[in-house]
Amino acid sequence: SIKVGDVSSSKFVESMISEIVSEQKILHGVINNAGIGGTPGPVINTSEENMQKIMDINFKGTWLVSKFAAKIFLTQRSLKPLRGKIINVSSIAGLEPMPGTGIYNCSKAAVNSLTHLLAKELAPTITVNAICPGYHVTPIYRNDPELIQKYWNAISMKPLLRRVGTAEDVVGLISFLVSDDSNYITGQIISVCGGVVLH
């Protein structure tokens, strides 16, 4: 199910999870993909309002969805060996801060830390992992080669694979993480960045 709303609202998130369970009868997993970039520039120039908005959507939203989903997962005792999966979409900015992208770096580092914490607290019946995309272009840019070239020229740390990523580069990993093939993987922060960050 796909739901649209404010993930920083506890009321909305709780209602959304309840609706999905009511419709589907069971909740196998959640993918925390809501996020914003914020205002570019030095972190010391970030306004308090902008900081709060970024943290509310990128971090608080991930925490709320995970919180309410986990409570449902824990009641699903008939599902074995796992009762549910949480996949957080983070960023390589959470692994290697990028000057000029402000509080966004911090919000994604917080998502990575939350991923590790939840993996430890929810084991052994719920897995929690994060993926960290690098420089990716969304479908909206795909028909604009000039814009993609400008984006590439602006990248200071070029991917080893010499291209920007696409949505297709990410969905395969997400599909794997929600499948039974990944049942023995938890607490991992996995980069999908073409080799920008090595770890």
C-alpha cells in the first residue's frame, strides 16, 4: 500500500499503519523513503526552522513509522522466523558529510544510528537495515541530458562507476531486503553509490 501524508505527525503515521493492516490483514515490512534535502549552504547558516523541518521529516518520520510498524510486527506471532522488516532509505551523506548540504547530513547520520539501535532492540524477530544512495537522478531528470550533465559536473567526488545512479539501481536492493533471501541480514548500512564511499 502507498499512503500520502505527513510522516512527522504521530497521529497520521499511527492511522496509516492501522489502515494498511486493516486492508492487507498482515504487515510484512515497511520502507521509510520520505525525505527532503533542505536549503544548501554551510550548516551555520541553516535556520532553526529549516533544521527542524529536515529533522522532522528525515529522522522523526523514520522513527515514527518504524515505531508503529514494529508494534504491529511484534503481535504477528504466526509469522516465522521473522515477524517483519524495516528498510530505511538513508544517504551516503550520513556516512561521509558533504559540505554545503547542511543539516541533511546530520539527519541521515541519525537515521543510520537509529537503524543500528532498532536492529539490536528488535532482534531476533524483526530485521532492520538501511540503504544509502549516492548521487542519483530521479525520473523527472531522465529526459533532460543537459541537466544531468550539469549535475555530473557539480559532483566533486565522482562515482568509480563513472555515472550517476538511477531509481533502478536502488529498487533491486530494496526488493532483496524485503524478501526472504535477506532473512539473515540485519543492522546493516548498505551503500548504493557507484563507489563514492568505500567501507
